[in-house]
Amino acid sequence: MFPLGIFLAFVGVLGVAGFLLQKYKSGRIGNTPFVKTGDAASRGDAVAGDKKAISVEGNVVAPALVTAPVTRTDALFYHLRVVAKWKVGDQTRSQEIANEKVAASFSLDDGSGPVGVDATKGGDFDLKQTFKKTKGLGIVAVFTGDGIAFGDHGFKVIPGQKINGFKIPDNAEYEVTEECLLPAGRLYACGKFEGGKVASPSWASLMLSPKSRDELLAATMKTANIAKFVGIGGLGLGGVFMILGLVLGGGGGDKAAPAEAPAAIEEAAPAEAPAAPTPPPAAPPADAPAPPSEAPAAPAAPAAPAAAAPSAPAAPAAGGGGGGGGGGGGSRPGAPGAGKAGKAKFGGKAKGG
């Protein structure tokens, strides 16, 4: 909707511009003094209005007509324009080669006497387009070097000309336009009285029309009203569609929507991170023996052989006296000396024990 609104608004702007132009034109026709051709010729300064503005209407008196160069059309006025166009990259450039305006010498006479009209500067005329065509440098022109022909009457454009020191490139195309003011039985002229003629004013253009003053004024007012409605309608509808486009999200026109960025996910961090679960033991290979439920006990070390303890001498029997103790020492039983000696030898150990 938004692009449609812009288009309608643009049409509306053109309508408003057309309305203002036609309104100015109708005001100029209505406000410019409309006088007899004889009065204009004899006392034009006196009957003219502000800035010597004047308008007349009468039969055309033209001793000779001019001939348009492309179509050989006889006319009161012709406008010939030749423009070269070529491309540089993506841009189109142009250069005007010819802009020719030629008018016949003629006058208007309403029966009160003729007054001359100077149309050499052109103006707001009811022109008829008699020719328009675009051509490039063809094979014939390349081989003959005789220029590019337009029309059937020998009009040619020489390619590669230098205009203001700039040479037209060989790939340029040439557009030729011809417009003519055809001879009419009667014309209305509105301009400035200057040099005894109705000429082009400095603040506006000379108006020439085969319509009468009243017909031209009515047609101009009608065109102004149409342009006004087009302007109001275009601006109004354009504004509505642009607003709707903005409201409904269509203001971007044909632009591609940017890729949406993934929304950031924000989560509160847990108070304490849970412990990672213990991974289960890896399953043993299918052909591996099952591990024993318990490790086998280490074999007991062999006991060291116990050393044979020397047998202690037998204690003397009670009542045996020293003879029994001495007998344990290997002495003859009953020998008194041996018993005393044995007591002395083991007494210390027994005490220490």
C-alpha cells in the first residue's frame, strides 16, 4: 500500500502543478487587453496593458510559409530538435546537436487592419508533431560516411560531431523531433506589443492558438479544473494509502526484511550446579573372562623352622642338697664342692629375672 500511496501522491503533485499552470494561463488570457488588430497596429502602446501586454485575434495573412526540413511540411512555424544519447556504464548521457526555431513572417487581420506577429522565439503554440525517430550509426552510414538519414526527404545527421570541443561517441543514438504550427485560417495571439508587432514577452511566452479567445479561455479553465481534482484526489488518496501502509507494516516497500536475530535466552543460574552423575562402568568385551568376585588371598608364607632350644638343667629336687644340683651339672652326685659352685653361677640370673 505504501508504494501505491507514493505513486498517487506523485500524480497529485503533478495535478496541482498543472492546475497552477492552467490557472495562470487562464488568468493571463482574461486579464490581457483584447483589442482590434487595427488599433494594435496604429496605437499599440496606448491600448496595451501593464508591461505592454496585448492580445488580438484575426485571419492569418502570410505571404510565404516556411518548410520543415525533415518532412517538408509547409508551416507558419517549425521547431527542429536533434539530441544525441549514449550510455556510460549504467548512466545515459545526452548532448543537444540542433535546436532550430523558424517562423514565417505573417500578420493577423480582423478587418480593422493587419498587425504583425513575431513568432521567431517560439512560445506556447498549438504545435503538431510531424516527425520523431531515434536511430544509431548503421552499416550504410559506416561504409558511405554520408550521415544517418531521417525521413524520406534527404535529412541527415552527421555522427561523431564535436560540440563545444566534445566529440560525440560512435555508439550514440540520435533522436530527431520536428513540430509545426500548421497554417490556419484564424489565430489568437497574446503577447507583448513591441516594434509594431505582437511579440514574445520577457516574463512569459507568446501564445498562438487556432481557437478563439473565448474557446481558449474555456478550454484552459476546464483543464485547470480537471488538474485540480486530480491533484486533490491524488494527494488525498496517496496520503491515506501511505498511512495505511505504515500502520499495516508496509512502509518498507519492496525492501527485503532483514533476517531476524535469534532471541537471547536468559535464565537464572542455579544456586548450586548439580554433581555430574558417575558414568556406568564400561561393559567388558564379550570374550573377556568375568572378573572374580573377590581377590584371592595371598598364600601364607611358610613358617620358619623353630630352633631347638637348649634344654635347661633340671632343678635340684627338694631335699637333695647341693649334691642334686651338682649332679645336674655333671658332677658326681653327692660331691659337696659341685653344689656350691652351681648356686653361685645361676644365682645372679635368677635374681635379675
